Amino acid sequence: MFAAHGIAETSIRAIARKAGVALGALYNHYESKEELAWTLFASSFSRLGLELQRLAREPGTIDARLRAMVAYVFGEFDRDRVLVGYVFLARHQALPKIKTASANPYLVFRSLIAQAIAAREVPAQDVDLAT
């Protein structure tokens, strides 16, 4: 519902109705819909980032690791396009709350590309633009 309508436009009552739970049940676990939205974003963002970190550490060329990482992201999108779409759409609003130590998918890609540039596996270039 957050992905389809936005956080501001989605009521906690509508979420409870769609989930088939009592409104109070949601409030037993989350203070607000914003906390629910943040929890959904943070857990999904971190899960994506952790798997990308694992793939980035796999042996192989930069090309093979990047291909595996991109295939993973697109595979997750095919598996649950609504959730992955929500994560990518909500990231700009949520990123200020992300701790730098968190598994940030963008930073995983950036780090791998920076390492490849330093190792001269790819031509020298602006790492942010390359990412």
C-alpha cells in the first residue's frame, strides 16, 4: 500500500483492514504507520545490502561479481516487485535515517567499483558516476 499510494496517503486503518488484523494489533507492534513504513524499508534495504555484500566478496572478476549483484537485484524485483519498488522509491526519504554501518546496497556497489578502479580492473573514473 505504501508503494502504490505513498506513506502519507495510506492510513493505518486501511493497512489493518488489508492485513485482516485489528487496528489495535498494529499499534501493539508499531507506534505509527511511519514506524511501520520505516521498519519495512530498513529490513528490506538491509537484506538487499547484506546479500549484495556477500556477492561482492565472492571470488571472480569485477565483471562476474557485478553481473551476479545486478542479477540478484533484478531477481528480487521479479520475485516481489512491489517490495523492491517500495525500497527504491522510499530510499531518498529514508536514507537520512540509515546508519553508515548498515548494509546500504548503493554503498556496496560503490565500494566494489572503487576497489576495481584502485586495482586497475576498470579504467580510472569518477566512482560515483560509475556507480
